[in-house]
Amino acid sequence: MLAWFDLSVFSRRRSAKFILAFLLAVVAISLVTFTAQAWRGKNSSASRQDAVAAQTNPMGGRWRNGLAFQPEADKLRRRLGRRFLAPGREVSVLAGALTIGSERYIAQITRSQDDDDERVMISLNGGPALTWSGLNGALSDGAAAEGSLRSLVERLALDSPDQFILAQLRGSAYYTVARMVRPPEAGDSDNYTGPLWNVVRVSEPTALTQNKPRSPWRLYYINTATGLIDKVISEEQGQTIVADISGWVAQNGEQIPTRISWTVNKQVIMEFSLTNISYGPRQ
């Protein structure tokens, strides 16, 4: 005798399994879509803000697009704050104390973002302005600065996180020398827990013949944990100059270093301590 089976049971089970699999697929697709949209939204928020700024200020938008040519510089400008991302904060006015050897000065440094670089104006004890620009170099009272005065202007102007970003506008070359660098004294120790750096070399344009800085290159040490610059190394007349940048603080949406100390052979030769900073639009 043939045995008859009730196939409807299997049909119902198969239908239930199909519906369950369909629902799981729908949930999975929804989660993937939501995650992708959230990731794109997070990573493109700064780009959307830049686009809005470009619509309200087309010239400023095109200028800021020029700050994205170099990946390391583009990453840092987004880390530093809105002064590189939207109009209204192109001019930074820094007030503080500048110590050179045994001499101490009240210093005001005005950094103005320009279409092709940056203009820096330095006033010590309210005296005549010292200036620097990528076009004219270091000037004192309108004439080319010489000797130690030129060195002073170039250190204050170029040993700066802002210059790491803006140097690309004048055609400086960027090259990542090394990644995950540790200080020499750490050696290969497995117990080292200090900072690690990505080191980027920024070289002055080779076509630049006049007003070229005394140091044709600078090494910027970018802390891998904070994403901020810890020090800048340059060479001037055979001497290695180290600018240690510290005391980073967050203020009104900007990241600002409050202290820069310059050393030669581990001896401090100059130091700037920030006491106040303000921002304004480019005139």
C-alpha cells in the first residue's frame, strides 16, 4: 500500500522559512543602507559646510578648495578649526610675550590668509611692523630684513601650524618622510608609551629665487594621537633649529597652541607665550 503524506505541512514550513528569510534580508539591507548613509553623512558634513560657504562667497570657496590639494594639510586644517573652512575668520590676531635671550617683548602677531599664501605682521612693544609674505619675504619697515631680524620674522611666520596648511598655495612641495616615528632615545624599546609622529617635509618652491626663506625646507612632526603638530625642525646656516609647539587648547571652535619654544643644540634661544587671540574677516 502506498503511504500518503500530507505535503501541506512542508509547504507551510517552507513558506514560513521563506518569509523569515525575506524579513531578515530586509532588516539587513536596511541596516547596511542606514550605516552607509550615516557614514557618508559624517564624513561629508565638512564638505557640505564648505559648499555652503562657497555659495555665499564663491571666491572664498575656490580659495579654500586650494587648501585640499595636500592630504596631510587638508586633514590638519579640518582638525584646527573653522578659520580654514568657512569665511569670517581669515584674520587671526595673537597677543603674547616674546622672549629672545634675556630680552622680553610684548608681541602682537597678525596672520591674514591671502589668495596665494599668508601675510604676517609682527609688532614688538608697539614699534614699527615687521612683515612676511610668500611674495615679498621678510621685511622691516618696508625694506628687506637682514641678519637676526630676518631670522626672527621667518621663525614666527613659518614655524606655525597655519603655514603648514597655507604653504601649498605658493607651490611648496609636501613629502611624507616617515610614519609612526618615535624619539631617538626611545630606541626599539617595547615599553615605550610616548608620542609617535608622522613627519612631513615641506620644501619651498624651486622656482623661488628672491625672498626665499633661509631654510629651504621644514620638517613638521604631526602627533598620531592628537593629529596636531608637536614640533617643526629647520636648518639655518648650518644650525638645526627646533620649534617645540605645545599647550594646545580648544577655543571657540579653534585649536590653538599657546607656547612655541625655539632651541639650538638644546638651548632655548626664543620663546613665544600666547595670552589672547581673536579672529575676524578678511577686509
